[in-house]
Amino acid sequence: MRSLLLCLLLLTGCYTTSFEFDDDDAGDDDDFGDDDDAADDDDSAGDDDDAVPDTDGDGSPDDEDCAPTDPTVYPGAPEICDGLDQDCDGVADDGLTGLWFVDADLDGWGAVGSGVESCDPDPAWVGQGQDCDDTNAEIHPGSTLQVDGQDSDCDGRLDWLVDIYISVDDDFEWCIDDEATLTPGNSNWQLGIAVQQWLPSGAHVIGIRGWDTGQVITAGIAHLEISTGQQWLSDQTWRWDPNPTAPEGSRVGWCGVGFDDSTWQAANEIGPIGTSPWGNAPSSFPAGSGALWIWDTYPVNLNTQFLRKEITLP
């Protein structure tokens, strides 16, 4: 009996010892951090909970999406002409709108000041709006129409048909704004010339190169007039070159605006039409013209003179 109990105790002790060893192994599992791994898994799940949602599923998180419930609106989205800001840059329809103009006279040019920003323009609108008169199809930028006192090409300058009368005893050439355009005059000083020239608003110069074939007297007379009645007449405000025999290079630009004529002198007035020895000539001039015969100096022992006058058209 005693032997049996001893044997049972021994067996029980062996079982107990073996069971406690198994608990240590379980404890070792704790030491190896198996439970910590589970805790890490919980932390990872917590990170997912902190992610910003993308409610409309357009690939842009709600805190960056200016319309988080509209999948067609997100940063970088293509713009659509609908008055909305698809790409979230703060501007609706950007890149699609243009400035359009009402073209009432259907000349291809819209009225000044009629511009409208739109990405869906009216079919009657046009993309250029510098028409200064949208009631007349012949008036627009680039128009070649010339009407006296009118700005047909919308460049801000009126077109003027200038009446020009010139005579020189004995003969002359004349130019406007460029001596390279010197035009033959008329050797019949008793008649002179009467021509018309289109000129725009602004400054211009009329130049006269005259000569007397007998090298006695070279006198000139000129009358310019526009339809408003404004006139520019030959008088002492005209300038003449005191050295007419100087090389041509010494007066380059003499028939142009901006030429420095400070070394030139004021013309000498002789008298109006009817003054001796010219009588009532030149006959081509308008009746009652107040133009004066002018010359460089007297007596004259040269047969050439250069006269210039700068005028400004309204």
C-alpha cells in the first residue's frame, strides 16, 4: 500500500513538474512578443481610421477636393463650359472663355466696348472688337474707304482731302512729308497748280523747291485748305534754307516732320495775289485767297530756294 502511494506521488510530481514547464513555454511566447504583434495590428487599424476619406471616389481626398460629393470636380479635372470650377483652381471655365463682341453691321468687327467673356458665345458675335462705327459695314479696322473728315479704318485719325494750290516764279517741285516724293510743278507760274491730297489727322510738312530760270527772282505762293474751312497760307511763318547751294546731304529730311530747321530763316513776305509784278496770277488759286508771295531774300542772285511749312490737321 505504501509503495502504491509513493508511486502515485512520484507520478503526480512528474506530471506537475511537466505541467509547470508547459506554462513557462507559454510565458516564453509572451516574452517573444506575440501579444505585442497583436497590439501592433490594433495600432495599424487605428492608422486607417485617421485617413481622410474620398467621399465621391474621384481620387482626391475630401480636404483637397473643392466639391467632395461630385466626382467630376477635383484638382486637375478637365474644365467644362458650365460656369463651374471643375479643376478647383478658383476660376470657372478657365481656358475655355474668350472675349466676344457684338457685330451689328456684320463686317466681321465687333463694336468697341461691347466685349463679353464667354465660353459659349452667340453665333453672331465675333472675336475682334475695334469697330469704331458698328452701324456702317464699310467702317472698320483695315478699311480702305476714304471719306473726307471721317475715320474709316478706326485708327483714331480722320481722313482729310486737302486742297493744295502752289505756284513759283518760274518753276518748282513740291513734296509732302518726304522729299523723295518731290513732284514736278508747273513752269507756267501764272497758272500754278491745284491738286487734292488725302492726308490723315496729325502733323505734316509741305515743301517747295523753286527756281527762276533767269536767276533774278524766285518767289513762291501756296494755299492749303480742308473742308472745315481751315487754311494754311504762305507767309512769314514758312521757313527757307539760307544756303540753297549746300550739298543735298545737308538737308536730309527737310520735307519731313521733326526736321530741325532752326538754322533756316523766316520767309520774307512780298504781298498778296495782285502784287506787282505778278498781278492777279496765279489763276488756279481760289478767289479771295489770302496767300502771300514769299521769297528768301532780296535781291536774289541764286536760282533755287527751299521752303517748308509744318501743319497739323485735326
